[in-house]
Amino acid sequence: MRVLGLSAGNPDGSAELVLRVALQAAEAEDAEVALVRLHDLELPTRPVGPGHPAGGDDGPWLWDQLMESDGLIVATPIYSRTIAGTLKLVADRLAGPAADIAFAENYRRMLEAGETPPVAFPYDERVFRPRVAGFIAVGGALSSQWKSLALPLMHQMTFSAHIAVADQLLVGGAGMPRSVVLDARALVAAARVGRSVAGQLGRAFEDVEYRGEPGLCPLCHLSVVTVSGQALECATCGAGGRLVVEEGAARVRFDDPDGLKRSVATLDEKRAHFAEVQETAATQGPLAEEIARRAAAYAAFDRRIAPQAGRRAIA
Ligand SMILES: Cc1cc2nc3c(=O)[nH]c(=O)nc-3n(C[C@H](O)[C@H](O)[C@H](O)COP(=O)(O)O)c2cc1C
């Protein structure tokens, strides 16, 4: 069983150090571990290919590393209240339809039936392998408002492929380079993340036990919500809940099973989303000529600028 560690921080910086602590703990649980430093990779914002940038692209290699792993531990520094841009880029390259388990199961069914899927996306059997994940975000700030959007964004790494999040950790106060090593509690908690992942490798999604801080949402265990009247939505995973007043105090409740099914962490919602994508394609596909005609009206308005090197790369 193999655990892949992704370091989105500075080489040897605080985020990478806590990742090493987590991977050491995972190795002590008999997992094979590997650390990928995102700074070592060449990752263009779009895949290399016709009409896309020239040069190297380690995206397919990274995809294979993830597909050949049973566990994933991601560590990022917190920049401007959220994750490092390199990690967002990785999520944009690796997550989404190509990794989506509902897309994959429908593709498999259509291919087995000899049908042609109406919308073509890359399909990889390996997304069905059960995987367990852990997240660690490290910030310099002590106060919560400087860290609030870090863990929610990290879930983009896992929900498409239905990877179960077993643990997540938010560390603050690492203001100076590498200073997380001064924080004994953070190091102990990082080792816990490693064990939470390594100790549950191979388990089916439903059987993975969550071992991090509880949080308000029962599905993603985070507490960032949007409120509309009395209706609530978990900003991380989309679970629906409600705001109630009990004994004069506002409380958050996620007690409606239909509300929980709206979470993108559930197979129900992923399947509903797949159906919606197919319906949208069925409606808009026959309008291809009309789309091209209307879009052409804006073609003459070209005020684009790019450096010379950029122009050559995308020519
Ligand atoms: C551009 C930038 C933005 C940052 N924004 C935040 C922030 O919003 N909240 C926070 O807690 N720390 C913030 N930090 C501090 C980093 O999270 C912290 O320095 C880092 O985790 C330490 O890692 P290192 O050892 O790799 O330098 C920021 C640092 C940089 C460079």
C-alpha cells in the first residue's frame, strides 16, 4: 500500500516539514511513502498539445502517481487565507470530469454496452481504486480569519475521485521560514494525520473513519457555510442544512438526508451532476453552429497582449 505526499510549499519549508512528519508516521504503519514537491514539476496551466503550450508537462506523470497510490497526504502553506496557487493548479489539472467517479462509472457502462458517450472525457479505470486522504495547511497567522479558506479548498483534491478524507489539520503561527518545528503540538498532530491515512488504506469510502477535528458539516467536517434565510449550505462540499434558534442561540443543523445528498462528496450528487452535464450537452450540442455564429461576433474585438515568448509558446 502506497501513500503519496504532495508538498505545495517552499522546499524544506514548514508545510513540507509537517508533510515529512506525516509520511514518517505513515511509513511506521508499514505504508510505502513517496513525496512529490510541486516545485520540482513543470505544470503548464493547460495540458501540452496542439494549440496548447509547448514544453514539458509533468501533469500526466503526476496523474499516474496519484492513480498508483492508495493514500494521499497534501500539505500547503497558507497564502492570502487559502492554499498555494501551485496546489490549485494541480487540482485544476487532476480533478474534475477526468477524475470523477460518476463520469467513470457511466463511461464504463456505455463502453461495455458498445455505446458512444455524448461528451468525451478521458477515462481511467484506476479512479475506482479506494483511496484515503489527509490534509495539512500551515499558516503564519495565529488568528483564524487568516486561515479560513485553506482546508475548504483542499477538498478540491479529493471529492471528484471520491477519495475519503480521514483527517485534516490547520496549523498557525509558523511565521518565520521552517518555524513549524518549534510547534510540538503541530508535529504530533501531523503524525496523527499520517496514521489516520496509513492505518485505513484499502478501505471503501463508507468504511473510512474520520479522525480529525469534528467541524459543523457531518460530511466534510469543516465549518464554512453560506446562509440564505434559514437555509444553510456547506461552502466546502455543498451539503444543505438549516439555521435554527434554540434557547436564544443560533445553531446549525445538517439533519435532512436530502440536504446531505446535495453534497458533492456524495455519490448521489456526483451522479446527478453527471446527468445534468449530459442533458446540457444534449441541449447545446445541436446548437454548435449557432454558438459559433454568435461567438464570431466578438472575434474581431482582439485586444489581447502577451510577452513575445508567450506568443511563441501558444502559437
Ligand atoms: C504571499 C504570502 C501570503 C501569506 N498569507 C498568509 C495568510 O493569509 N495567512 C497565514 O496564516 N499565513 C500567511 N502567510 C505565511 C505563510 O503561510 C507561512 O510563512 C508559511 O507557511 C511558512 O512556510 P515556509 O517555511 O515555507 O516559509 C503568507 C506568506 C506569503 C509568502
